[in-house]
Amino acid sequence: MRSYSGQCYVSQALFGRSANRGECAQVCRLPFNLVDATGKVIVRNKHLLSLKDLNQSDHLEKLLDAGVSSMKIEGRLKDVSYVKNVTAYYRKKLDEIIERRPEYIRASSGHCKYEFTPQLNKSFSRGFTNYFLFNRSKDISSVDTPKSLGEEMGAVKELRGNYLTVAGVKSFNNGDGVCFLNEQGDLTGFRINRVEDNKLFPHEMPDVKPRTVLYRNFDQEFEKLLARKSADRKINIELSLTDNNFGFTLSAKDEDGNAVSVALPREKELARTPQTDNLRNQLSKLGNTPFEAVQIEVNFQENWFIPASVLAELRRETVEKLLHTRKINYRRSSRKIQLTNHPFPLQQLTYLGNVMNAEAETFYRDHGVKEIQPAFEKTPVEGATVMFCKYCIRYNMGYCPVHQGGKSPYIEPYYLIHKDKKFRLSFDCKKCEMKVINEQ
């Protein structure tokens, strides 16, 4: 959302690492100075291209109603606990919608059970935003730090020797990681050794002032939960055990309609005590299989006895047969690619066409494109726009002439400067776009 997909070349321009080839150097997370045409510094050492993280979890139902059938959850370079927490959060939200809206169905079988309560603010984030889903907002950037703040916990009340007291509504745990923005606006933090009520005993006393807001970016107890087996996915099945002329039959049917039966030839033997509850209990022990029995029926003409070991083997054979049947009946959806000769809507392609190799060039020429400029990674273009953004720094400062009627006291063009690297900003108000231009 910072830049249009496939249209960001800042990393390539600076370091020869293309974001379009999976090698982004994360230039947008670097600190920049913003200066005007006269060299006057407008903003110093801020992460002016660093945006908050997209979070549409409160609008999932609207997205489904709009026709969305699959969603991508950002997880590049994230750890296992992040993946567990975030996917579980979205899964539970979707399940709640599907429960209320029978017209929606899951794309895969099974249901998940969790040993923890998913909470997005427990995992890495730079704060959340909807970007431009509803309207333009100034609260989409994270200019102070590109790192994770975590959940707001309260504020420093006072410092006493080797501890500090906190005024807040959430409790800390021994081993928690805490961070805050210091007086210079830099993110710093400390680890808590011990907690006593609202007293925090850090590993090393931080240089923090009273009334400073504290954030927890590492919850020790929550991470402990996620470090062990914390979720399970099961497919619902129904089991039915019946007797017949030559012995017994165990039938299984899963939630997708796959059904199997396994016969057990065996001489029948009457039990001395009622067996129904015991048989159901034995059949329910599906252990490490992907199944969970939601209904178990025992339909005997008499109170027959089946040894536990024999019933366990019958159950195992039935599960294996059901798994095999599911594999046979599973049909992966596929789409055949048909070659066409429809003309491409453009006669000319600039470096933004991202034509990197001979095969791509041949494809476009076969579809009527006359002039093809190589991709930026192959042939850098002097003065090229290396980032196209709906996000606008001028708007964030309150100087947008269209939405805010603002008039800037600074002289355009503005420049972003990082060390010896310099980019010019251009504002296309008709398209409501900001462009980052590489003039080097």
C-alpha cells in the first residue's frame, strides 16, 4: 500500500536490489530528512515513508460481501508465534461470519481449536490502519519508528532506585519486553526482571521520564503459550457400529460426505455388563488422526462384547480407509491456460511494463506492442519515478491544497534525503498521488 504493487524501484535505484524480484532492501523503513527547494529542513531524521500495517479484520464481512474469496496475510520474515497468532485471529473471525451466514463455506475441511486467545496487538505491528478503504486519513504513517511498539500498557508514574512504578490498567509479567519513545523521539526499551503489583524491576534501569507512555512489545506469558502446541485442526466424522450375521461393521462418514465401512468377522459374545458407553468411549479415541467424532452410534441387537484391542484395530482400519477415500475423491481445482491473440491495449511500454527478458518481450510484440522499454532493473532510467503512492507526505503535514485547502510555508519541490541519497517529491493532485523521483 505504500507503493503500487510492482511499481516500486527505490530499492533497485539505491542498492541494486529489486523489490519486484523479492529482494527489497526496505528503503521505506529508513530515516529521511525532508527539505524544500532552498535546502531548508522541514522534518529531520524521521521515517517518512514508513506506514502502519494494514488491518481489515473489522471489515471481513464487507470484504466477503464484495466478492473476496481469498486473503493474503503478510508474514515475510515473521516468526512462528506471529503466524500462529495472526492466522488464528482471522480464522476465528471468519468462522464467526460463516456460522451466521450459511451462504459462505470454508475452502477446506475441518475446524480449528486453540489453546490461546488470539490477539493482534501481541504480535509485531507498527500500529494498524485501513489506508484508503473509506477515506484519506493522516493516521496511516509510523514516522517515529519502523519497529513494533506493541500494546499500550500505561505510563511511568515515578522512578525509585532500582524500580519504576506504572499507572495503567494492564498487568506486566516477569520477562516482558517494554519499549518507549524517549525525549529525542527514538524508540528504546528494557526487559523486566520482576513485577510486584505496579512496580517494575528492570534488568537495567532505563533513562525514562515520568508520564512517558510504555508499550509491551514482548509478552512473556503469551509467547510461552505459543511456544508449545497451541492449536489443532480436526475434521468432523460420524461413526456407526452395527452387528450383522457374521460379526460387526464400523462405518464412518466425514463432513465432506466421504463414507466407508469395514467389516469385522467375529463370533459374537454376550457381555456381562452394559457395553454401549464403553464402546462409544473406545471409538472416540482418534488420537493423532485428523478426525474428531461428533456423533457415535452403537446399534446392536444384543449387548455384545468386543475386546478393546479388537475394537481399536477395527477403528484404525476404518480411519485408514477413510483417509484413502478422501485422497481418491479429492479434486484439486485447476484452470487451463489458453493462448490468445487479443491485442494489448497499449502500443508502447515504458520501464513500468517490467519487461525483463526476451520471452516477455516476445509476448508483448505478439500482442501488438510496437515499442518496448526494458525493465528498470535491466536498464535504469535517469530521472525515473521510482515510487507511486496514494500516501502523501504533503497531506500528512496539513498542506494539501485539495483536501485541506492548506498553503505550505515551504518552497517546492521537496526532497527526501538519506545520507548522500536524494529523491525529489512530485504531487499529482488530479490523481491524488505522490511520486518519488530518482534524480541521481
